[in-house]
Amino acid sequence: MHTTIEAGAWADVLVRRRLLHAAILAPSGQWLVQPEADGPVHALAGSADIVELAATIRHRIRSTRARTR
């Protein structure tokens, strides 16, 4: 199980690296994420979902880099 602290660290990295526009932990424990400034806000059920999103984004980046070599 992923902790809120771990999810928060990943959310911070995704936002700082501009892979997400925003990621906010709601009082309900859901994460609200916005991929682009003018895009829709998506609600993720919990900390495991933000960690999974980070893993998915990292996989896409690595796959793209591997194809361009």
C-alpha cells in the first residue's frame, strides 16, 4: 500500500517536471489532477492511483526515449 507521503512526493515531482499542471490531495483522500492548465480535472481514488499514474508516465517517457535511439 502506498502512503500519502509517497504519493505527495510523486505528485510534486510530476508537477515540478511539468508532466502534470496540478496535483492536489483533497480532504476526502482523493487526488485531483490536471494534466494541462486548460484541461479537465480528474479525480483519482487514492494514493495508489497517483503512484500508478507516475509509473505510467515514467514508462511512456522511457519507451519514447528507447524508440528515438
